[in-house]
Amino acid sequence: MRIHLALLPLALSSVIAFSQDANLVPDDLAYTQRVMSTHHFVAQAVWQMEATRTIRFQYDHYPEPQSVERLKIEEDGVYARKKDKEWLKSEDWGETGTPVDKDKARDLDYLASFIQVPFGNGTHKDSSQGETVWKPISQDTKEGVSHFTYERTREHPLSDGTYPHYTFCRYQDESDGQLWLSSFSGRFRSATTNESMPVTIQYTFLISFPNAKVVIAPPPKPNP
């Protein structure tokens, strides 16, 4: 991609022709967080924690009044936590179940917080790269839904650097700065090996679209 940018800047820019200013991506992220705080959402994550170990899990969150979290971890099990309660190994959204030990609770807390990492400002350890820059990468529209992908890079990115990609959705004529995050791909550092390992997260929201306008619908009652 970087080679094509260097060789064909005019042709590539005409193909992308982004309709949303990249400077509005922080507004899109803030909007997504508002949706997440008031609506049931699902995040599906795949993280290669080590060269030979990959973890796959799904995180559900219902806001008030249900206020319950659920983690479905491949080759492990299903866990749930109600507001101000402890994690349970539970198949019925925390209505019943078996409490987990402290070490397991810490691991579950980590996975739950993992979903929020793409919304953080990040830490610039290498000041020579300058500030954050949101670079348009691609866009497409299918069945009335537009997808915009941006790279979260730097003013002076490393030639061999790897920077995360964020894809946002727009349904027909929704306003710029009010798109919601649909996927993230990047690299997170493993606490055990200190290596930067690949991760992808897909976000899904239960949203209705009367008259082509986004409405944050009330969350349904959770079912097992």
C-alpha cells in the first residue's frame, strides 16, 4: 500500500474520494461510545497472544436497566457479570452460575476492557513520529451502507511501521462525525512475551433505521 501511495498519489486520491473529513474520526469514535453506553452491543475478537496461542471470544454488554456483561470464550466457556456483582460461569446471563476465582476474574476483567482499547488515545512513546494522523484507506457502499476505513498513523510514520485500521459504517445519509465503528485491526502487546501481536475486533449494534435515520433502540431483555 505504501508503494502505491508513493507512485500513484493522484490516481489513488481520485479513487478514494472520501466524503467524510478524516479529522472527524475522533467524533465518530465518541459517537460509537455513546451508542455503546446506551445500547446492547456485541464485540467479537481474535487475538494472537503468542506465536502458538490465539484467543477467540465474544463480548456482549447490555446497558441499564439490565446492566449485564457476558463473555463467550472459545474452548473455555461462558461467563457473565451483573452490575456490581462478581463474574460467574453462567449460561443464563448471570442469573445463576458458579463464581470464578480471583485469577480468572482478573483475566475476564482484562478481556472485557480489551474491547475498549481501540477508543483510547494511545501513548506516543516515539515523539519523533509526531502527532496522530487519520489517513483514509478505502470506502465502499453495499445495500445502502457505506464503509469507511482509516489508518491511525503518525505525522512522520516509520517506513516499516504497522498502524491500526478502523472501519466505520454509515447508513445512507447519516451525518459525518456520527458514524459507528464496525471493525478494528491492529497489534496489541502481549503481557507475557512483550511482543506486538495481531488482533481484530468486530462490533455489532442493535440499531433501527426508520426513514434512514439512526435511532438507538431500547435493548431487548437478554435471553440465554
